[in-house]
Amino acid sequence: MRTDFTEEQRADPDIAESEKILRKCTHCGFCTATCPTYLLLGDELDSPRGRIYLLKNMLASGTAPSAEAVKHIDRCLSCLACMTTCPSGVNYMHLVDHGRRWIEQTYRRPWSERMLRRMLGTVLPQPALFRLALRAAALAKPLLPVLPGSLKPMVALAPPKIPVSAPAERERVHPAAGERRMRVALLPGCVQPVLAPEINAATIRLLTRHGCEVVIAARSGCCGSLNHHLGQEREALARARANVDAWEHERAAGGLDAILANASGCGTTLKDYGFMLREDRAYAEKAAAVAALARDVSELVSGLGLGAPAANPGRGLRVAYHSACSMQHGQRLHKLPMTLLAQVGFDVVEVPEGHLCCGSAGTYNLLQPDLAARLRDRKLANLASTRANLVATGNIGCISQLAGASEVPVVHTVELLDWATGGPEPPALKRYKGRGRNRAGTSHDSPSAAAPTMLGSSHPAAPAASRSPAAPSSTQATVIGSWPSSEPAA
Ligand code: SF4
Ligand code: SF4
């Protein structure tokens, strides 16, 4: 793509970088084939190629973009499917990240949007504030029909009950069971420990059982990606620097073999710290070192060798693996988590249209609720077509997006790996079975219910989106009945 930035503009390192990216684009349009928003809306300006033109024009103009350009760039999920498809190596992620910063700095959004985005960027990264907000949202649920439109998605998505934090997370150092093979830092995260503390607890159990000492470094926390994708660069970089400092301290104190994320959205950002802080003389080198140590938890686990899979109580369960965009497109990890699940005895199936986003995408489901709901429903229909007993994925955003509307439990991959190698049953599975028994008024291991082995094996599975509102409860009773009869009643 031809660009005509001035020398003065090129003196800005961000512009210089974006120009390099833009020049790689040959306008071939291959990327449009896998873009979820282009698929839904059919508008070139909602495709990667269209957005690349918008971004180029916006940056070249040196001024605030039009409301129209902002609309199309805001609709981008940052799912990065276009990067996987692009044959020319266009780094759309860095380009759109720059574009979002530019918009944040130059464009004046309507007041309500500014407040909403500021609120999301302040509350979500801070677990204590987020917990308070969830409590308020739970109280506000009865008022849902009369709430302002911008608040509705937040209140609707808030879980009715907020889990208590896992005791394991309150300790800083978790010693390896037996001989120590590695010392690793786990990113504690921000939203995940509030919504699903069982994920960090399962990660810690799994890793310590396999010889890792797991450290939650003091003053490590949110990776910064929530702010980063809102264009709130100052806040994003402040959070990145705080994590770099925390892990530098741990490295100096006891060494670190890896820095782990168990939310793939966070992992993608950790791996990009070197780029994000490249212009910061005090942090560039340290951030690059952190990025080089950053791993998704599945990458580390694959090198450890999983023990005792023969005892997996869930052996044979059919697991639909939902490959989070940040995992498959951001980190290019797709087969690995499925291989691990299969190694410990699960029957793993891929999901049709697996390259498409589920609509979660950080704060996207709060800021673009209609498009997010369409993508969620499409994903749920594809998941249902696999006739799986449960869904596994490696990102809390996807779990939150899908679990509320899914007819089968949605759990994190590490919860299944932990369960298969000696850990407790994932709470979502227990809740699910208990819920089904209450509705069906029968135990899941009753003789009449035990025969089917897959979702919908007594009834043809219909796409979730096409089911009547009354269908889920009866289908759930069938699914509960399909649970292996060797499972103890919850
Ligand atoms: S596939 Fe790559 S080179 Fe082709 S239009 Fe899309 S971004 Fe540009
Ligand atoms: S990141 Fe996703 S939504 Fe955005 S342009 Fe690329 S494929 Fe489309």
C-alpha cells in the first residue's frame, strides 16, 4: 500500500512503525474471508482491508477521525483472524492498537461513551472495584428493562452470584510437590480471579503437582490489555511497568523459568510487552526480557509431561475445544491445548467455524452488544453441533461470554487437566449436574438416564440459536442424564 507520511510525521516512532505495516499490505483482500464483522455486516469498511484504509487515512491526516471512521474501527474485535489469514505478514494488531490510541487522543466521543469507557478502564482492571461493581450489578438486575442502554449489557452479563476468592491465591509462594523442577510466576489477572477464582486455583494445583514452584509476585496484577484495547495508553503502560517491576524483583530474588498467563488475552499482551515499551529507555530491555519469558500455561504444561491420566474421572467425556482468538490468532497456539486434553483421556472435538470470534473480545461485548450477541449465538450453535458434553477454552472472556447462554458447562482447559491428574472436579461441572438434577427431579446416574453418552444423543441436537426458550431445561436434563454413571452424585 502506498503511503505518503511527511518526514515530520515519520519522526514519531508510532507513525514510522505503522507506515512499515501499511506498506506490507497488497490489498489482496484474503483477510476479508475470515473477518467476523465483514461476515456479519458485509461492508468493506467493516473488513480488515477497509479498516486498514481508514487507519491509513486517519494517521496520514494528522487530525481527528470522522465519526464514521471511528464507528468502523470500534466495530473491530481485535480478534486477529485477519493476521492468521494474511499472506503478506501485515501486523494488523500493532496498527489497530495505534489507531485506537490515536482515536482516544484526538477524537471527542459523546459524553455517555466517554464515561462508559472510562468506567470500564478503571473498574475492570482492579479486582476490588470490579467485585463491588458486580455486587451493584446483581442488585440492579430487576431494573434491567428500565436501565440506560449503555448499562444494560454490563448488568445482563453480571453473574447472579459472585464466587468467594480461592484461598490458594492469597498465598504468594506455592511450593512444588516433591522435587522442584521449575520456578514460575503466574499473572494473577484482574477480572478472572473475581469471576472464576477456580481457574488460578486449578492452575496452581496442576503446576505444583508437576514440580513447579508457583509465585504470585507482589504488586503484579492486570496485564494492561483492557486499557490497551480501549486506547488508554497511559494506564496500559503503567500496568505493564508495574508487572515488569514485580517480575524483575522475583527474577532477582529466586530466578524465574517462565511467566505464565492462563487467560490467552493476557498472554498475548505479555508477549507484546517488549514492543509496547520499546520506546521507554528505563523499561525496554526489562520488558523484552519479560516478553521472552511469557508463556501460556498450556505451553509450559506440555513440557512437563502430565501424570496419572489413567485415573481421569472424566475420561471419555466429549470436549468441544473453543480456540480463543487470542490463543489461536494472537499466540498461534491451537492444537497444543487440544493435544493435552486428549493426552489425559478426553475425547476432544474441534468446532465448526472455529476461527470465528465468540464476541467476547475484552470489553467488546459491553461496547458492541448487538454484534457480540450475534457472534455468541453463532458460536453456540456451532458448539451444539459437536454434541459435546462440555466446552473447554483458555480465556476467561470466552467463558463469561458463552457460559451464561450455553446448554453445557464451559470450563477452562487447566481445570480439566487438573481434574484429570488428581484435582477436584471443576465447579462448573458440579453446578451443572446439581442444576440438572433439581430441574429433572432425578439423579444423573439413575439407570434410565445413564444410557446416552453425548449431548443430544436421545434427541437430535438443534443449533442453540434455533431452540425455543423452553427447550434448554429439558435438554439439560438429558445432558445431565448423559453424564458417566461412575461420577458420584454432587
Ligand atoms: S490479506 Fe493482508 S495484504 Fe491482503 S488485504 Fe488483508 S491485510 Fe492486506
Ligand atoms: S481483528 Fe478481527 S474483526 Fe478486526 S479486522 Fe481483523 S478479523 Fe476483522
